[in-house]
Amino acid sequence: MEELEEKKIKCLVWDLDHTLWNGTLLEDGHVQLMDGVVQVLEELDSRGILLSIASRNDYDMAMQQLEQFGLASYFLYPQITWGAKSNAIASISKSLNISLDTIALIDDQAVERSEVTHVHPMVRTYDALNYKHILDLPAFQPRFITSDAKMRRQMYQHDMVRKQAEEDFSGSSEAFLKTLHMKLKISKVKAGDLERVEELTLRTNQLNSTGITYDFDMLSGLISDPNHVFLIAELEDKFGSYGKIGLVLAEKREESLHIKLLLMSCRVMTRGIGSALLIYLIGLAQNYGKQLTADFIDTGRNRVMYITYKLMGFYEVEEHEDGSVTLSYQGGPKAYPDYLDVTVDEI
Amino acid sequence: MNYQEKIMEFFVQKGRAEGLTFDTDLFAGGFVDSLFALEIVIYLENTFGLRIKNSEIREENFKTIHAMAALVERLKK
């Protein structure tokens, strides 16, 4: 079963003293990078695994040292404080919007590693002695390395700039969204997208209407299947691209256009992308002269998708024995929000 | 503080209260920001000590602050 397979790591959090470099920065003043550690960082980065820091250290001195090594830009939301590392990990999880069971810590101190696992049992920890072997572990080997994966760090860095812009903005959140000039492009899934499609189904937990994963061959078959609508959505704004962040699989049934899967990357959770995709499908179903219906399976983590459907005007019409429900759209046509420029590519 | 005022407080916290009245249609723009929708449900549950069942999560119960207050009132009974 799928469950036996270990969840892939999305972010590796590094300790600094005696882990990234030898020695203690504040005591020794002069430290050297561990042998070959830069190659490890580069390789993880190119696999699309994010990097961060949890170190009890002086922030300014540590960042200055990282700048000198030319490594500062590899690390997102570095937590360099005197506080507990469990807090640092929680803060990284929140800032990146990824769950704790996809985060790992590498640290030379057993006491730090156990403090973290005591508070967050699902965080995986590794002794710094093993830093070279990290690359060989299955949890650090994504099935594919997509172009989205290679760009992942840059995309998160764009997000940091956006978040700052949002904090500095003094107006309503809708007014802020208007300043972003977001463009959503909806297209048919093509063969070249399949790796990203599979990656999205594996990585997306919260914003996923069913949690069903499809293997590569099934996905490949769906591309040319005339009975399915299989779409991928890409988002960009004035700060840069978010990559391919949304996916829809819907079946053309006799009476209805039936959504089997609707998912979006967590990075676009506050952008109304789920609504925009649903608005597109509402129009499409209307063109076909069919009802728009959808499956929802409660995975324990995707309540947000249920709420999105319901507040868009979907109603539960059927409850199945396995606990899944069928939802049906009962309203009229809807217009896209005015802060979002939606284009639809040859469907 | 009544329910409506307490719910308005959430919109103030989130910087979404500008021009908002108890009867403003929150979904008039045609879109639902998923995170915000989740947050408002959780806010109502935690603030008023309720569990909002799936069958109560409906557009008409969340359309306005007034409607949310009525929902809370009903579930409190």
C-alpha cells in the first residue's frame, strides 16, 4: 500500500555549529564549512527540497557568516534565536505552509533532536554525522525532478517578498490582491505536464478534494480520454511565477460534469484560485447542458476544500457508505473576481 | 457585545472591515478565499464554543455577518 511508503521531505532544517560548519561561531570566531556540505545543499536545492535553519546563535553574526560563505540565499525563513528548536520548526512550518511530517532537522546535538521530536513527533531528525548520506535516503529522493521543483526555492523567495508587500500594504486584502496583477492560465494537461501533475497529487494535502492519488500510467491515459476534462492551472503575478499550481479532473457523465479531483498548491491558498477554477467549471457544465457535481472525501486535513465548495454554492446531495459525499452546484453562472485575469488555452 | 459585533471583530482583525456592514454580501465578488473561509468557520467555532456541522456550512449561513450571527444563535440553543 501507498501508506507504507515514507512521506517525502519538503524542507530540511539545518543546525549551524558543528553541523553546517565545524566549531562554535561565538566561541571560535572562525569556522569552516563541513567537507562537501555545499554540494549536499546544492543537490537538495536542485531536487526542489527547501532548506532552512534552526540554530541557537547570534542572528547577525550567523547571517554574516552565511553571507561570507555565499550560502545565505539557500535558506528560507532562517530561525536563529536563543529559543527552543521546536518553536523554530513550528515557525518554519507556518511560514512555508507545509506540514510537520514533511520537515526534517539535521543537528549534531542529540538533546536538540529529542526536544524537537518530543514536541513534534512527526518531524524526522538526523544526526549531523550523516550529512553526506542524506542524499541517498528515499525520503530525500522525489520521484521526478520537475521544472517546478528546480524553481521551488525562487518561488518561495518571491512569496517572501509578496508577504512583506502585503504587510506593508495599508488597505483591504482585496485591494492588495488587485495590486498583484495576477494572471491565471488554465490549459489541458499535456504529456509534458504529467510529472508535475503526479507531484501535485502527492504533495497536496490540505487543498485536495479527495486525496486520491493517481499513478503515472493512469494520468497518462486520462490525457487522451474524451470522457474526461483534465486541466492544469498556472499562476503568475508582478513578483513572478507561482508555477503550475492547480489541477482539475472531471468526468463527462450523462447528466453531469463530475469533478473527481480538484487541488491547489498551498502557496495559493489565499488567492481564490479554487473559486476561479470552479467558476470556469460552472460555465463549462452550463455549455454542455449538464449539472456540475463533485466528489468530496474527508481526509482529516482537507476541511478547507469542503468549505470552499459549500460557500461557492454547492450542496450535499448524496452520502456514500465509505463516508464520501457527492456535492452538486445549485446556483447560476458566476463571474471571475476582478483582481484575477483568467485565460483559457484551447480546451 | 452581541454576536454580530463579535463576528465583526474578526473582520477588523483581518483588515477586511472597511465599508463592511452586518448586511454586506461577503460573496458578492463571486469568490471564496479558501483560507479565509476556513478561518471564519474556525473563529465561530472557537469564539462561541460550537461545532459547526457540515450540513450547516452553506452559502446562505455565511453570506453576511447577520446570517452568521443567526447561525450562532441557532446553534447556541
